[in-house]
Amino acid sequence: MTEENRPLAPPGTRRFAVETFGCQMNVNDSEKVAGLLLAEGYARVEDPADADFVFVNTCAVRERSTEKLYHQLGRLRRLKEKRPGLRIGVGGCVAQLEGRRVLERAPEVDVLVGTHTLARVPELLAQARGGMPGVDLDRAADSFSVPDAAVAHSSSVRAYVTAIEGCNHVCSFCVVPRTRGTEVCRPADAIVAEVESLVARGYAEVMLLGQTVNAYRHGGVDFAELLARADAVPGLRRLRFTTSHPEHVGPRMAEAFRRLPTLCPYLHLPVQSGSDRVLADMRRGYTRARYLETVDLLRGRRPDLALTSDVIVGYPGESEDDFADTVSLVEEVGFDGLFVFLYSPRPGTSALRLGDPVPEEEKKRRFQVLNEQQQRRQAGRNQCRVGTSEEVLLDAVTGPGRLSGRTRHFRIVHVDGPPSWLGRTIDVEITGAGANSLLGRAAGSLTLAARAPMF
């Protein structure tokens, strides 16, 4: 798109675009940056070619995510060559992990912030416009300093609320403690106040976030109590949280799934491997048997609980027997969803010293075995739901006359209907099924949810 053909904003209005790689924590961070820029009078655009400032929020969990950043920066550099007034910002985990090396490798970057200094983006951008790069990578800064009201939530239906930053675990493959720091919990009163504000603004669903969110503890309030306090907010219709660590699942948390009416019966509980030998080397803090006991505890309290998980294949030294243990665990648990990742060596992790001895082709084979097994299971389970009725909260318009939403078990359902249904809860008769989603038609009366603002 040429400069002459770019959409015009009101005179004097600068425009920004945000590109996000990574998890829900990254999405929420991008929402904070967007809100801060909107408060400064910037207008948001979707296409970087239309922007005066492009902010790229990054993930460093896998090597491919890091390379994805630099590929994108290469594209932005070419855009900047045509438009020297364009400013480029980088934030998130790669920025924190790589530090000023980002500037050395990509000198086109004008603003560089870490995971704890997002609140300074407008200030650093102003500095960059004055000709000096704006950099702040202080991991000791207060990561909760962005006001709740400033967050520009990307959905009008579901809002993310950060409860805890950082992680105290020392998993051998993970860079999160280096990029996000050790655990820091927000006061429970602040979290609940944000939930209350969101409900008052019309949000139907809230998802509490943290790298290890169920490790939450602040001022005598543990995670189960935090869930109970959020559940008690008048008008809240659905409550979720992610991501959890098996070590912090206990009877009180399991009981919350049975007892709290707004807490949805869905849990993402990464296992990473089914081999005790690999789990020990990963420093996960549990055995295969302990993980299965945790699953039994949860399903004992909430038999219909939908469980999803993460698995890493090709961890250094993972033998065929180790992989077979993972395959059998996945089969035994019967996950409702599974995210399979190829092991990726990350800087500063203890697993790095082990090298990367499992050949790439073997990693891909193991990935395919697990993925195909899971897809068959999901397709069979979803097919059994055809003819049943599901309560669906419509959260996205996916095409002309088509919307999608989530069941309380976090299953995706596509349904025909007008855009005005967005934010409503409807009963849907399931008419079709695939491995990853369901198809249905509206049945019965519609329940109108209060509308949230669109950003």
C-alpha cells in the first residue's frame, strides 16, 4: 500500500498496530500497550502498513518464536525504508531474554521494553521520536502498573485478568523464569475489583492468568479462595483460569470445580511427558503416577471436567520407550485437547547442556503419532455430541451470517446467526462435528448478555 493510498486518520492523529506472538499472557500484555496508546490519542489500525508505530510483542518459549520475530522485523525494516517516520517497538519475552542484542541484530528497532516495563511504551516512543532509542528492560519494575481501566481488551465478551506474574519452578527446558522473573502475586482485592469492573462493563466471562496461576497466594488468600471471591462477583457468568501446574492442584482447588457455579469445567494441565525418567530430568516435580492421581482427584470432584495438556516430544535423550510411556499416558488420561511441541533448545536453560540429540525427523514422527492419536479421539468424542444440546457463549463473528462461541467445557461451536447475537448465551443443537470444533443451530430462547465495549 502506498503512502497516498493509506487510510486517513483525523488530522494530527498518529496510528499504531500491535502484533502478538505467544500465549494469553502475551495477548493481555498487548491489550495493555494498546490501551496506553489509545489513551495518548493514537488510533489503532490492523495493517502495519497503515501505522506510524508498530509494536511487536514476543514469545521466547521456542526457538521458532524467536526467529519469527526477526523475520517480521525484516519485513518492517523494508517498510521503514520507504517511510522513515515509522517507529518500531519490540516487547515481551524475546526482548527480555535477548536484551540489547535485539538492537544489534535489528537496528531498525526504536523502542525495546521487557515483560515488566510495558507501562513505559508511550514515554519511550516519545523519546524515540526525538531521535534516541527508548529502552527499558528492568525486570524488577512493577509489572502490574498499567491501570485496569486502560486495558483495551481485544474481545467484547471474554476478558483476561492477570493474577500472578513469573514462575518459581526450574523446569530444565523453560526460559520463563528468566523472562518473567519469580512469582509475584497481585492482591486479591485488586483482582476482584478488576473483575467487578469488567462485569459492570458487560463482560460475560473472565479468565485469570498466570504462568503458574494456581500457585497464587497473597496475604493468606490461596488460589481456591481467590476463585471463590471472583465467583461471588454479582453478574459474572463464566470464570476460567490458565495455566496451571500439577504440583499446585490440591483438594481445595478440585473442590472449587464442584462448588463454584461460575467456574467452568475446563482445565489446562501440562504434563510434558509420560516418562518418569524424562519428567525427572525436566525437573517437573511429579511422577507419572502422581499426575494420574491428580487427574483422578479432579475428576472425582467434577466427573465432566474437560482436560487439555501440553506435551514435548524429542526432549534430549528421550528414547523410544520414553515416548511410548507418553503415548500410553495420553491414552490413559483421555485428554479433550492436546498441544504437542517439538523440543527446542533455549538459551540459559539447564537442558541446553544436553545438546539436541533426537533427530528432527524423529521428533516430527513422534509429533505426528501423538497428534493423529489425539485427533482421532477428539473426532470420535465430538461425533458422539451430535444430537445433544450445548450452552454456547457467542464470542466471535467468523463470517457473513456465521458466529462461533465456546461451551462451558471450552469447546468451539459454529452457528449461523446475526452479528447482534455476539455476547449472548444460546442453547445450540449440535448438528455436525469435526476433530476440533462442533457445528450447531440455535435452539430455544436467547439470553442477552450485557454488551461490552469494542476496541
